[in-house]
Amino acid sequence: MISLTSPVRTRAHGWPAGAKLLALACATTALFLLQPLWAQAMVLALTLVLYALPGRHFLGHGLRQIRVIWPFVALLLVWHAFAGNWPEGIRTALRMVAALALANLVTMTTSLGDMTDLLHRLLAPLRRIGLPVGVIESAIPLVIRFTPVLIGKGRMLLEAWRARSPRRANWHIVLPMALLALDDADHLAEALRARGGLNPLTEE
Amino acid sequence: MERNVAQIALFAALIAALGLVPKITLAFGVPITAQGMGIMLAGAMLGAKRGFLSVMLFLLLVAIGLPLLAGGRGGLAVFAGPTAGFLVGFPIAAFVTGWFVEHARLRHVGLRAFIGAVLGGVVVLYAFGIVGMSLSLGKSISECTMLMAIFIPGDLLKAAITGMLVAAIAKARPRALGWTANA
């Protein structure tokens, strides 16, 4: 499973994940408090500079990550052009793109390991008051492991379908996939139990 | 304990897999993301509590940077975009779907799952999604409802398929649905 972290090493990769998230929260709040159009434009321009600093590959990769936003930008601009209050449309669009781009920047510069470490620390207070958060953390690698397994099985089902039917595969494929997931869950539970089980008791 | 965690994890993986398995087209040729169906299934199959946890686990993995949303999207950006409300609504949708199937007094398993999926995966999910979109785009609730209305028929269809799937799963793996025992 490939995470969305950029393979282009930047200086920000080394920064603590908590600090980056806190900065993101502050920046996004500021975006909503800033009213003037030029300020919103400044933030977006600054964000683009941050994207461009690590080089062309990082910029291209980053812009591809946020491409889903463009239809919404187009929608806003057309809508406001018809309504006649285009500055409002531009302001909302600028804010939306900047918020999305900044959040994506944190994802691109933070490794999966750093994120799970941060999660571990964030969950610590819950652990101290006796919630079985250890189970959450042990479930994360299970999902990471089993997603490709299920995707692989889904692909095989699709191929089996194509080999036998002239029609395109449709929603019927979801039934065997769900059954496979249920069976895998039973096997996994047995395997976990056989190895001593999950150990929430130490945390509980 | 292990069985619960395993099912929660496997359904989170199933939701992810349904978003990444290429093109599932409906009878009419309308391409849909089967991911929304995964949310409904998690609620209808696992029940309110475990369905909710399963979807939360899925979102947690998306947030820490795995590209598990339909179309290979993920990371923190999806929680800042105009469709973030739908993501916030996902676990609630699974919870409501699960709550309904657990509490409804309907003999027909598939019908129960269908109504649960409509309540959770359409009514509740769109309520969250539309409020989120209205906040992000600066449009009124009714304007956003109009924007999203074209997607509602597709999601109703997904709820119907979920009902059929749950009825079929209940036949194939009678023990898998915890809540059918007290029907």
C-alpha cells in the first residue's frame, strides 16, 4: 500500500507531525477569519510557493492531488458570475483551494510512520483513563494488510466474471467480496486468538 | 473480542477495496462508486456500534495519508474540501443504518437493510454532506440540496442493492449477521 507522502524529500519531512497539524489548523482558521480578497489571494500564492520550492516533481504531484477541486471552483465562479457578485465567488474559491492545498501539503510531507506515532501520542490520554485504544492501533495494520488482499480477490472475481460472461461486471460482484471479507474476518480472529489474542487488558 | 476487531478491520478494508476495484457499472450503465455501498453494508452487516467503528477506522486511515477513497484520494485534504461533510456523515450513516436494522420489527431481512440504508446512507448522509458543502461553498442549504439532488436516485439504488446483498449474505452466512438472531 502506497501512502500519499511525497517521495521527494523536503525539509518539512523532518518537522514534527504534531507541529505541522497545529499549523494547518491555525492556517485554516485564519483563512475563514480573513475577509479581504487580497489576503486570501496572498495565502494561496504563498501556498503555491511552498509547493514550488521542493521542485517541479513535487509541484506536479501536488497539483495532481488537488485536481478534484477544479469542478467546484468552476461551479462557484459560473454561479457567482450569473448572480452578479463575483468578488464573493472568487473569495470563496480562493479560500477553498488554499485550505485544500495546505492540508494536502501536510499529507505530502508527513510519512505514515510519523502519523501513526502522532496518533499513538494523541491517544495516550484516553489510554490513561482506561479506554482500550490499543485495539484501535492494532486494527490499523490489519486494515493496511487486508485492503490489498481484498482488492486482489476483487480483481480475481472480476477476471472470472469477464472470462465467463459477455456482459460487463456489475454490482453482483460485491456479494462474493463481502462474503470473502466475512470469512477472512473469521480466519483472522482465529489466527489472532491462536497467537494469544489482542491484548487490550494491559491497557484496560 | 478478536472476532469483533477482525470484522471491524475487514469491513474497513472492504470499504477501501470497493473504492478501488475498477468500474462497477449499474444496470443502466451509470458508473457508481461502490464505496457508499460499503458504508451501508458495514452498518447493515455489523450493526450500529461495530459499523460505526469500522467506518471510523477507514476514515482514520484516509486521514493519516492512505489513498483509500474512491478514485485513489486520501490524506488530510479530503477533509478540507467541499465534500468533507459526506466524510463526516459516513460513520453516522453506518450507525443509523445499523441502529435501524437492529431495532426495526420487520420480518424481511433485505427490506430492513434497505430502509436502514435509506435512512442512514441517504437521509442522514446527505444532511451532513449538504451542510458541509454549504459551509465550504458559501451557498445556502437549499441551493446545495439542489446541487446534490441529482445524486440521490443513484444512492437510493445503492440502498436497494444493499438490501438485496444483505438478504443474500444472510442466506449464505446466517451466523454473520448478529442481529438476525433476534428477528
